[in-house]
Amino acid sequence: LLIFTDLDGTLLDAETYSYAAAQPLLEQLKAAHVPVIPVTSKTRAEVETFIQQLSLQTPFITENGSGVFIPVDYPAFERPEAAELVGNYWVLALGCTYVMARAGLKAVAQSVGRPLKGFGDLAVDQIQTLTGLAFEDAKEAKAREFTEPFLTPKNIAAADLEAAAADMGFRLVVGDRFSHLIGSEAGKGAAALELKALYQAASDRPLTTIGLGNSPNDIDLLENVDIAIVIPAATGPHPKLSDRGWQIAPQPGPAGWAIAVEKAWQQLDQ
Ligand code: 2M8
């Protein structure tokens, strides 16, 4: 069993970023050697802080499927051939560089005739105000390697922004607050499948994958796992995720995460 999970609004509470309600189950999964693999729009720096808090040793996927990071001493599988050594990780880079994403944002802004404000244009304290993150966390959110989040402009149709990004050779995920400009080869689903293949090559039994997410940028992940679980917001599941026949967790955030994962895990064990 492999668990691929989004963080914000999924394993982490949408407002407080707390995972406390899922901590007991996370401990049980750790003891049972079930990998819990973050798949997030967050940066490497942000995810490192998160997994250190949990004392996890795990691969993880950053910036919307742009980077697959595998600790060099991770014991579960062989070093992937295509990976490059970066610091303490083997890295599969599926996305573009941050420099390209920044240039892409300028080009998209020009094409839609609107200024677009990316994290690179914002000071740390401005990111704090927009996100509610503490100073150190906002600094980590700004430490981008692949993608550029920017304030979703009002009065432009999402389809027009997406089309402009596609013309420039990028993928764009429009969110309520931020949108993300992403390299065209990157994706949460593709990145999760890369990791699954590595685990599978080292295992003699077929592996089952669970994927969890709460927003449109998780659709690609949920489409590429065996068991897809949607985490609802306080107001209910996102409409784009609720009509796909996917399981909906009974509660938002980490509490719903824990209930749904525990149930799926028990059923697989039987
Ligand atoms: C941004 O991502 C969230 C979803 O995870 C969003 O688009 O609203 C990212 O920049 C991420 O790095 C940051 O931690 C998060 C904080 O809310 O915002």
C-alpha cells in the first residue's frame, strides 16, 4: 500500500495548516511501514519542514508534480536511473525551472493584457498576509524551484488564462486565491506514477495506491490512483471533484483524512 496525499486542505487544515487530527493514524501507518507521500503545490523547503515535524523518511512530490525528491538513503527501492543528485536527494525533475516559470508569467500577463503578481513579485510579509503562514513558512513558500503561484486575477475567464499559458508551452491551474504556472511535462499524477513504478519494481506483490486531494489541482492525482478519496471543505466537496464517483471523506481536513484512510486500509487488509 502507498498513500499519496495533497497537503493544504487535505492532510492539513485549510485555515490553521494543522495535521493534529491525523497524527495518531500517521503514527500507526509509520509503524506499519506504509509510505505516506506528500504530493503538493508546496516547495521542497516547505515539505522538508513538514516531514521533519513528523520524523518521516519519505520521498515527496513538490510544486504540483514538478519535482520528485527521494532521500539518498531511502531503503525501499533502487536509485532511479534518470535521477540527479541534488543535496541529499535523488531528484526527478519533471517541471521547468523557476526562471522559466517567471518568464512564462510575464509572457502570459502580456498576452492577457493584465499585470499578474507572482510570489517572486511579493515580499515575505505580503505572502504572510495572503496565506496566514508564519514568517519562516512564508519564506519557504517563496523558495520556489519550478513553478510560480500568482494571485488569480479577477475578471478574466479561467479558460482565457489557461489558453494563454498553453500557447506559451505551460500548464496553468486556476485556483480561488492563487493560480499556478507549471511546466507542461509536470503533473501530480505523472509524478505519483513514477514513484509507484519504483516501489513496484522492488516488490513482489502488486501495490495498491490511495490518493487524497481537495481541489481541482488534485484531479490529475486522483485519476492516477487505485482508490481516490476527496476531502471536502467545510461547505462540502469541490464541485469539480464531487461528480466523479470518488469517495468523499465524511469530514474536512485531517479529521476526514484519518477516518477515510483508516477505513480503506482496514478493507485492504481483509
Ligand atoms: C500556495 O498553494 C496553495 C495550495 O497548496 C494555493 O494555491 O492556495 C503555494 O504557494 C504554497 O507553496 C503555499 O504553502 C500555500 C500557502 O497557502 O499557497
